[in-house]
Amino acid sequence: MKKIYLQKIHILILLLAFAAEPKIGMAQLVITNGQTPQQLVQNILLGPGVTASNITFTGTPLQIAAFTANGTNLGLASGIAMSTGECSVGIGPNNNSGNTLPVGGCGGAGDADLDNISSAGTFDAAVLEFDFVPTSDSVKFRYVFGSEEYLEFVGLGYNDVFAFIMSGVTTPMAPTNIALVPGTSTPVSIDNVNDLSYPQYYVDNGDGFIPTGTIQYDGFTRVLTAKAAVICGETYHIKLAIADAGDPILDSGVFLEAGSFSSSGSIQISTDVAYSTTNDTTMYEGCGSAAIGFIRSGDLTGPMTVNYTMSGSATNGVDYANLSGQVTIPAGQDTAFITLNPTADGQVEGTETVIISVTNTVCNVTTTVTATIYLVDPLPLTVNAGNDQSTACNSGNPIQLTATPNGGIGPYTYSWVPTGDLTQSIAVQPVNSTTYIVTATDACNNQASDTVQVTVDVPQPLFITASNDTTICQNQIALLTANYQGGIGAVTLQWNTGDQSNSIQVAPLVNTTYTVTATDVCNQTATEAVTVTVLPNDALFDYFFTSNNSVAFTNNSTGYDSGVWWDFGDSTAISNTFSPTHVYTSPGTYIVTLVVENAAGCLDTIQQSLLVRPDFYFYVPNAFTPNQDGLNETFNGKGQGFDVYEMRIFNRWGEEVFSTKSLTEDWDGKDKQNKVAPIDVYTYVITIKITPQEDKQMVYRGIVALIR
């Protein structure tokens, strides 16, 4: 046993990492704690024919709970859950092969009866016990047993154990385990019900490594029934127990179906109405049928004849086919059915009732069980195929037609002509105008029809006209327009500029062709092009001085072919000469303007500033006296009509003592160290540029005497 316990510990540690895996999105087991054992038994477990008392529970509060399992693969919808750990261990999906909550067990005691059944010590026992009194000769309930010990520990002899031990209180009955494999005296256990032993009663729920299933247990039984023969009115005791065996880990659980703990020798009545209006008890005259079930409990070994009566405002044999008042439940079965078939009398009678009654005598108590079915007048069936529609062209988008039924009895079937479709909605794309007919048939074979017309419009040819080709000046805006005729439906215009309007403004810098396309709903297209020619017209001129006051202008304009206008900036008359020469009468700065025009009337203007200097003369003194007497203190060249580029002064040894590039900076008789130069004869080199002849330089060399 120690070796098996260590194996379980190893698996538990190995798989703890999987416990945090997210649960897959599907229906899940829901566990609800907090109800007392009395509430769980009286309000959930008990069914008809049983009264319970002396209800007790041994174990921790989290080892017993209410559950719901709708949509899971458990096989039971709701009831009571008991577990060797916390009941929440059973919540799926199965993403853990060895779940134990809490880890290491609950720390609870075992149970002596389960010790004897398992031949091993038990732990964490959960035991629900109560006395009950049956009202028939049998008692039964439905359950599912599951465990995390599947399948790793099958056949190893130390598996979790459960039992339903029943004994007599007011009548002799030795303690007996009624949790047996169907048709045998073999107890249900992990070793007895698995993938190899009675596999028809076993559900393989995965190994926990790949999340699957809707509950956590790796394996569990199919829904089984525990049952026993009893004496009506006597008191019995039931012990519902489950525990860990051999070790306190790898939990197991048992699920007891709600309302299944029952002992009823009476007949119950069920109704199942085909084509019901709103529930399972109301039906239409002349339509469908109702299956009326008579259900017995207790001993099923022989047949049972049930006498019933028909009453209500509806008349047997008139408003529905005649029913005899007697039905036999065959041996081995718990239910027999009769069929209620209402007839259509064509009269509006409002709601009528059909009441089925059975009288039961159980433990010398007589009761009457009834079920009521309501017959209502059928509503007339109509169907609406929708409004007539039109399509712009036979190559357009399909048109959806949908039939909407009203009245009648669902479900409905549909048939379309001429397409032959059998669906409620169809998509059509007729080439020519077509009338469609839909016929709706309800569950009672009533029929109604409707028509819808789909008109196919014949598309007209599509034409488009656009602006004539046009010529503009540079930086000028051109307005382009387009209009269409014909086509069908909404027509859209699309320019290659991306615009979608009838007119656009463009200002191209070069010759450009613009296209516009018209498209109608039938995808007919028409395209037109407009070319915008841009006439270049760039005003440009150059000039040079022929003398200090005479300027020759050169017209370098492009695109010119119509006219020129010169304004020389000195208030003289405008000149229309292409490249004129102008003489300025006074020196100064003048703004010269040239305007040119091309054949399209495009004007362009350019302006330049020029400086007119006075007539040229230049002289250099031969001596100066920087003696601070205020006379002849500095030395420089004198004159007008020129620019001084440079003046350099050298002593008799050829050393430069002064230099400047400014016409206004004179030599004051000091050397470069700002020391007074001695009285002597010095050499000068002066370079000037005569302004009107900008490429001509003149160099003056000579001597100057410095006298103090």
C-alpha cells in the first residue's frame, strides 16, 4: 500500500501545474454549498412516495452540496453531490489527472462500514443518513459515481469506496449495499466498473492532460439505479457514504439525482403535445396529437392495467378520436401511452378542455391524479412574400425574397415557383421580369400562398460629355465640367484626380490630360478626356553698361510672342523694343520692370535693380602730412565712377605697412603695428574696377612722400 500511495503523491505533484490551466468554454458543473443536510434531502433528493426523518451528515460542510449539470456529459441534470474532498473538485473541464481539494485531503475520519467493504483504512468519509417511510413495495434512486483514480489505479486494491447501505427500522432488514452493477450482486466500484469490467456502464472522461469533458473526474459510471424491495408504510434507514481508501488523495464523488429517491405505487400522468402553441398542454383542433403517458413505479415484473376517465368541456369521440378508458403497461416497462387526436369540426368554440384522471390507492390512501389538455381553434395561415421589387439590370446584385408566415402552426415548410427552392428566403437574379410564388405549409398541412413581382428594367445606353480641350497660362486655374445622359439608376462620375463631382478646378504646371468616367448601377461605363495645355511665359532679362550712364538690356524671356513693355524706372516713356538700350541722365539706383505677353494673353513680369554711377575720373596725391594739424592728414586715391578693390602701401625695403579694401579707409601714416611710420617715400599699389565695365580692372602704381 505504501508503494501505491507514493505513486499517487508523485502524480499529484506532477499535475499540480495543470490545475491553473484555464477552463475550456462549454457547459459546466455548478456546485452550490451552504444548504443544510435537511434541506438537501427534503427539498432536492426526495421524490414521490417517500417521507424522511432523522437526517444527519458526517464530514466537512464542503463535502456535500447541491449541483446542476445541464449541458454536461454527466447524465444527470441536478441533485446532491458528495465527495471525498470538496465537491467543487468535480467542476470541469477535465484538465487535471489527479485533482485533490484540498491538497492532501480534508483531514477527516473514515467510516467503519466502508473500511469493511474496501478491506483498507478509509479517510475523509462523507456520510448522509436518514430514515424513510415508503408508500409502495419498492424504493429507488438514480446516481453517478466518479473518481480521479480512474484509470491509473484500477485493480490495485486500494481505491476510493462508496456504498448505499439500507437496513430496517420497524421491520427486519439486515444492512445491505444496494449500489450494485445492474442485474448482478456485484458492488459498483473502481475495480468492478471500468473500461474492461462492465464497460457498458463506464464513461472514459479523458486523462486530464488535454482539457476535455465537462466534469473533472477522469472516469465515471453511466447513470445507474439503486433499488430495493420494501414494505409499504414501514420505516427504513439508508446510509449514503463515500470515502478515500488507503490514502487521502485523488478525490472521488457520487451524484444523486434530484427527485429520484422515490417509492410510488401510484400512476402518474404525463403529456407531450406535438405542435403545441405555447406549452406542452395546449393544441389546435384537427392538428397534431398528444401522447398521454401513464407511469408506474415499484415492481415492474408483471403487466399492469390502468383505468382512466376522460372529462372536460371537449367531448370524447366528437372533439377528439374516441379513447377507451383503459391501457395496459407491459411487463418490464414503467410507462404506456395513449394518443389524443383532436378533430376539426369547423366551428369557432373557443378553448375546450380534455381532462384525463386516474384513481390511485396506495397504503390504503386513495388519491386522484389528473392532467389537462386544452383544445383551441386553429388560426388561419397566411404568408407574405414581401413587396414587389425591381432590379436595374440583369447583371446587378441578387435580390433577397423572404416569406413571412402568420397564423397556422409551426414549424413551416416553403416551396417557391419557378425556382423550386424549399427555403424561407431565396436570392434571385432574373434576366427578365418574373413573378415568384411562395407556398407555405404548416405542421397541420394547412397551406397559403403569396406572389411577389421582380421587374427587370432595361438599361439605356450611357453617354458622357466633357469640357473642350483648353489652354491656360502657368499658375492659372481651369474649370472642367462633365455631364452624362442615359444609363440606369444612380450614375457616378469619377475623375482621374479622384474627384467625383460634375465639375473640378485644375491648375497643372505642364500639359495634362484629364479623364472622367460615368458608371451606372449596371456597371455600364462611358469615358471622356479633356487636355489642358499650359503656355509657358517667363519674363527674364539681362543688362550691361556701355558707359557709366548707358545700359544695354537683353530680353531673355520665353513664351513671348505678342508684346513687351519696359519701364526703366526713371519716369521716361514705356518702351516696346524687344531688347532696348537706355541712357540715364542722373546717377542713382533704378528699378527696371519688364512685362511680356504670349498669344493666350498671359502676362509675366520681372524686376531688377541697377546702380548708375557718375562719370569716371581718378587721381592719386604724391604726398601727405600726418602731423595732426588737420590738413592733408591721410592718403588715398580720389575720384568717382569706380569701386576700390584694394590699396597696399610698401616701404623702401618692400615691406607692406598698410592695406585696405575699403574706399573710405585712408592710410593715416601708421604701420600694421599701429606705430608711426618714419618720414620717407613709400610705394602704393591701387586696384580699382570701373563700375559700368564690370570686367575691367585698373591698377595704379606710384610713390607718395610721408612728411611730418
